[in-house]
Amino acid sequence: MISMFDRKLLRAVVVTGFLTSISGCYYMQAASGQFEVMHKRVPITEIVKASDTPTELAARLRLVDSARQFAIDELGLPDNDSYRSYADIERDYVVWNVFAAAEFSLTPKRWCCPIAGCVSYRGYFSEDAARKKAARLQGKGYDVAVGGVVAYSTLGRFSDPVLNTMMRWQDSDLIAVMFHELAHQVLYVKDDSEFNESFATAVEEFAIERWLKSRDQVNELVAYRENRDFRQRLMLYVESARADLQAIYSSAIDVRQMRLQKQQRLSRLSDELNTEINLSGRESPPWLDENLNNARLASMNLYHGRLAEFRGLMVDCNNDIRCFYAAAKDLAESSLQRDSRD
């Protein structure tokens, strides 16, 4: 099973493929990939009833169906056809995301389109195409990171299915990501991936706790909280490294010295993360197998950059989820007004 921390980095940021670009060859691969996913959808009710459906798959899809109704009744999440179907795309990842950042910057490169606005990644339905794009960006001097994605959202523009790629997760993680992706349908701010992902992560945290409590799954709730706390400990190291790197990049030292200090700080971060992981007795996440760089740190920050702010909104609302949605929408509106003045 994939841990909760790993799945944070194995998801599309918000919208990949079809919604990311509307021009040229990129559009063709994106449209083709999106069509494949939609074409392979089968209603969950049909799969569960079929006599040849594996018992474990049927049981997990029943769980998804139950959680989907819970999302509507208890969480105020959209009542539509998203996650009412299942698609087996016969591969481990549905999309491969490419992140990029300049050699001395932690600000991710963004790609823009009329529908989704600007997002901090580029998504491909082919790993080979993603690797080629990453190589081109690297040739231009960018730090790059490529990661396989097991789930993504089209913001309700299509009826997103549950994918076979998601079935590697534990039950609580499987349900949590559905809550997360549905949250994007409640609120999505163009051109602000950090806002969107932090908001959806806050909804996910609240929702999965309420879901597990409703089912009296005490052990699962304890495990979820331990995973969340572990993830937060790792992010403290990342945030410290980001602060140090920002100071290095804004300094007046020469390029050679800046490059050396950058690599030393990233190497130290890798050691810190591995030490924390070893002490916890957990397996090292796949993203640590590759060299850490600006692009990898930028991708990690998207889910946590404003999470504390949204957690505070939830507290201010006394854990009333509809109050939280309203407060988050007000925050988005005030941010947009401030940006327009600037």
C-alpha cells in the first residue's frame, strides 16, 4: 500500500491533461488520454453486481459508494456523477506531471490555459512524453521533477471515475483523495495552485476524520493522525530548507558559490528527511530516490503552503464545514481583489 505522504506527491495538482492546454500536439495527447479514461468508465453499481468482479474490488467499490453519499449528506460536497464509476486503465499511473523551477528560484514555472488558468505543472498521459519535456526544460537550465500521478480532477467538467491506480492505497487514503478532489469542485481559484491544494487538503483532513469517526474506526483514525503528524514533521525540514535556500538565492554571492551552497543545503535536507524516516521505521518515499531540487520542493509546497491558514479558518468556524466553505470563498475573493489592485 502507498502511504498517505506518498500519495500527496502522486496526485495531479488539480487539473491535468485535457484542461491544461488547448493547442498543438500537447492538446492531441491530452485529449486522447482524457478520452481513454472516460471511455473505460463503468458504473460502480454494475461492477459490484457482476458475478465475475473480484470480491476485494467489489468490497472496496461499495466502500467508495458509501463514502460518496457521505460526502453529499455530511460534507456538503457536490452531488453529481463524479466517482460513481470505475475505470481500469491497465497501467500504474494515469498521468505523469512535470514540475520545473529556475536554478536559483523556488517559484515553480507555470503553464496557462483559458479554462483552468495557470497551474504549476505540466501533465502528460505518456511517461515518455513527460520525460522528453523534462529533458528539454533541463536543457534550458531548469531544475525539473517528474512524478507518476495516480488520480486527478477535472473540476466536475467530466464525471471523474475511480481509477485502478488508486486501489494501491489503504481504504482511508482512497476515501480521503475522493474528498480532496471533490473539494476542488467546491472552490477553485484560477492561477493559484497553492491556494487550491491547501484548501482541498484542509477539507480532506476534516472529512476523513469525520468519516472514520462516523464508522467508529478508532484504529484507522489513530493511524491517519500518525501519518498526518509524520508528514508535518517532514514538511518542517522542507520549510527550513526553503527558507535557507531563499536566503542563498537572494544573496550577492557569485554563481559558483551559490550553486555549491544550494547543493550542500539540499544534501543536508535529504539526510534530515532520511534520518526522520529511519527513526519512524517507515519506508523511504519514492521521491527521495531522486535528487532533491527546486522543482521537487516547489511541488511539495503546493499542498502545505497555506494549509495552516485554512486549518485556522476551520477552527474559527467551529468545524462547521459549510461555514468553512463560505470563509474560504471570502478569502479567495479578497485575494483576487488585492491582486487586481496590485
